[in-house]
Amino acid sequence: MLPLVAEQFLAMTIGACDTIMVSSIGDAGISGVSLIDQFSQLMIQLFAAFATGGAVVSSQYLGHKDKTSARLAAKQLLFVALTTGLLVVAVCLPFREFILQKLYGKSDAEVLKNALTYFVWILISFPFLAVYNSSAALFRSMGNSKLSLKVSIAMNLVNIAGNAVLIYGAKIGVSGAGISTLLSRIVGAVVMCTLLCSKKNEIYIERIWKIEVNFGMIRRILKVGIPSGIENSVFHIGKIFVQSFMSGFGTIAIAANAISNTVASFSNIPGNALGLGSVTVIGQCIGAGEKNQAVKYGRNLMKTAYAAMFCTSAVIFLLSPFITSAFKISAESQKLAVGIIRTCMVANVIFWPMSFTMPNILRAAGDAKFTMVVSNFSMWAFRVLFSFLISSFILKRFPDSTSLALYGVWFGMYLDWIFRGTMFLIRFKSQKWLEKKVI
């Protein structure tokens, strides 16, 4: 688990470095990058869903002592991931201006210009990101989280060095941030694929260049991956929808929201890491037929998640004024960001682990449809609807306080966490998730 925590921290720093370094060109630059980050997160979660499907299948086969099937699942996962990444580029790249206009047309012209520039490079990086995520998930399913940590360190060094040279040296602004991210993802994908070819691993891929399609194995992967993909995609479509109507709040609110999302994501690192690790732990228990152990480890993982989230949230709550000062934004944006971050840290400690760590425990057993249904309903009924209603109410009462309306968006999100977390807890206690079958 500890390497996973470190890896999640490093994964977050790629986006944070882009945000901090781009902030040197002003609010318009950071706002443009933040708009694309929402779309980027949608794609990242889509790729992560397929990676989760592959990791669940591979983990259960390893628990079942069937390494041959685990290796077959690994190759099919890489094929699905790469194909999906290429399809995203083929569909989105020609229509990038149309997509941004439809989503964020209310934003300032300078913000949209920066967003479009950054968008091109991020789109090109998606196939490499898809392959890297899938490869890292396979190493986690073997219990080897240290290796993906080392590769993540290399990716961060490439990204930071690229940002320094291209943003501060060449002074090409958001293009520099995008190119650096692309290069880091290329490095990650190439290194991970090379390592997966080694027969020293429990799971390795022979003749990685040769396309071999096994529809039966792909179906098992998609049995978990598709519900998870729909869940994650709808979740981030909802976030993009919220971001779309929030784009009318002005540059100060958009910049504050970008900083708040970046900082808040760091507090979630332990919960995310434990969620990723649970796929291996619970998956192997289920594959071995040890359902009692799956319940025991599930409870221990949740206790650990709550303890770790309390520590990170408390530190960020106290240090939020100092953290936000690292971003070169206006004083108004910084003050707003501190207020938003502190409300988020309180909600994090109480509701976040139940909402986002626990569903990974359910998915590891194959209970992906339940988490999909609950998450999709909660997203639209609470986060999207109540974000709109609360922020609209604030704007009607205080027409000149567009910044204050940003609180409405975040409080709608907290209501979403409360509902989904409650439903997942009930499901876990009922133990119906143990009745699912993947392999």
C-alpha cells in the first residue's frame, strides 16, 4: 500500500506541476488548463475502468492459481486499452474546437484560446496514458506496486524538467505544459510495456507486438470494465456539465475552483491508493474462494482509509493559506480557494472513503453494476441538480457575488458523497457483493 500512496502522490503532481507552472502566465492560462483537466479526467477514468477490469480478472486468476489465463487477460487488456485510446484521439482531435465551444463557450476568449492549445497535446497523449494505466494495474495485480512507483518517478521528472524548459525557458506557455505531459506519458508507456515482456513476472506478455484477440477473455474484462467505465464516464460528464454552467461565474471563480480541485486531490491520495490496492487483495481472496478473508480485509482497508484521510485532510485544512500561495493567482481567487478547500477537508474526513474507496472493494469481487447504478443516479440527482439549484439560489439572492456561487457547486458535491457512501456501506454489510462471479 505504501508504494501505491507514493505513486498516487506522484500522479497528482503531474497535473499540479502544470497548474503551478502555468499560473506564471496569469489567471487565463490556469483557467484554460483547468477546463481541459476536467475533460482529461473523464478520459483518465475511462482508461482506469478498463485497467480495473483487467486487474480484477488477472487478480482472481492469480488467486485461482491459473497463471496462463492471467497472462492471456493481460494481453487482451493492453489491446482494449490501446484501441480505446486511439479511438478517443480519432473522434476528438478533428472536433476539438466544437467540443470546447459547446462545453465552455461562456468562458473568456483568452481562456478558450489557452484551453484549445493545451487540449491538442493532451489528446495525443491519451493512447500512451491508456497503455501505462493498464500496465501499472497488471503489476499491481501481481502485488508489485514498487515497480510502477519507480516508473511514476521517472514520468514526473520528465514532466517537471519539460515544464521548466518549455514554460520558463522557451516561454511557450500552455503548449509547454501539454508537450511535457505528452513526453512523460510516452516514457511511462514504453518503459512499462518493456517490463511486462520479462518472463520473470508472474504475468508477462509474449510477442507484445502481435495482435491476438480472445473475445471470451475480453468479455470477462468488460464485464467489470464497462460498468466501471460507464460509472466513471458519467461521473466526469456530470463534472464537466457542472464546470460548463460554472464557466459563467467568471475567471476568479474558475481559477479558485482549479486550485481547490488540485489541492483537494492530494488529500484523497491515501483513499485512492487503498482503493487500487483493494482490487489486488480482494480479487485474490475471491479467486481463492476465501470470502471471509475478503470481508475481513475489506473492513481493515476502510479503517485504514479513514485514519489516513483524517491525517491528510487535517494538514491541508491548517496549511491551505500557505499551499494556495504557491499558485500565482489573484488575491481574490486565493481567498476563495482557501474557503472552498477547508469545507472540502471537513467533508473528506467523514464521507469520502465510503464514497470512493469502498466501491473498489465491491468491484474487486465483480459487483460493478451496483456501483455503476448508484454512482450514476447520485451524480445527476445530487451533484449536478443540487449544484445548479444551490448556486442559482445564491446568485438570485446575491447577484453580484458570483464567487459565492462556487460554494453551491461544492456543497452539491458533498450531498452526492453522502448518498453514494450510504448506499455502498449498506451493500457491503449485506455481503451480496460476495455472490458475484467473474471467472
